[in-house]
Amino acid sequence: MSQEQKIPKPVSPGSLRAAALRYIDRFATSRENLRQVLMRRVQKSNYYHETSIVEGMSWIEDLLNKLEAANFINDAQYAEMRAGALHRKGTSLRVISMKLKEKGISDQHIETALEALREETQSENLERDAAIALARRRRLGPWRDPAKREDLKEKDLAAMARAGFSYDLAREIIEAENVKTLDPASSAG
């Protein structure tokens, strides 16, 4: 190593609070995700300065409780916001649930967020709407150049499958005659 590695300062309740507020300022986050971010700081401090992991965990829990009480972190709101953003991007409901679970969101909050999404979109079929959004965004199926469409059909179906959509739904979208047959509103995109 030609350059000296920068050794982090030891963590304290104040430094963890400052780090948490900086993180919240930049990113929407769940309680569990913020816990993991702060825990990495404690572990680094433990490695370089022998900071107590147990004491660090206690500081983090106290801080998370205070941030939650002050509504700086709210798992229910985070779940609704993230589910909506992922759905608009064309993410399947299965993948949305998985991504929220990775961030430590409870099954109850996930179900509530998906229900709020159904009410917000007033759609009977969120999964189909997301599949159409993905196909439009990635220019798959009916959004593809007609000359290349048949040659790339299998590739388009595979892209839909990797995104978490069922084979039947992927075929419906990819094999649609044109954009208007999927949804009259889709022709605007």
C-alpha cells in the first residue's frame, strides 16, 4: 500500500447520531437498514479502537428509538414509498416484497404497503401494470423495433422472467400485437 490507510475515529453516541442524521438526510431508510449501517461503524471502531460491540449496540438501539419517536424513521411510510417507486419502475410484486424484506420491513408493513399501492393505482392487476411498465421502460415486445421483434422474443421473455413475472404474463405482454392492445393509456408512453 503506497498510501496510509485512514483510521476511523472511535464511535460515540454523538458520532453515531451525527452519522445517522447524515444518512437519513441523504437516503430514505428503514429502521433495520439504518441499524446495519450504524453497526458497520461500530464494528470498524471495535477493530481499530476495541470499542465495545455490546455498548455500541445499546447506543444504536437508543438512537433508533429516539429517531422513530421523532418520526425520522418510519418503516410503514418507507415501505409504502419504496413499493410505489419500485412498482412504477416495473418491478413485480414478488420482487417488491423481497426487497422490502431485505431492508428489514415486517410482513405486516409490506402487506399494508401493497394494499395502499392497490388503492392508489385503483388497479385490479398491479402485477400486469408493473409488467407493462417494465416492457415500456426496457423497450420490450410491442415497444421494440418491429424488424427485430421476433428475433428477440426469447430474450424479452427471459428479461421479464428475471424481473419476477410469470411466464404467462410475460408472454401476454411480449406477444401483444401492439401497445394499444395492452392498454389504451400505454400508447402515450
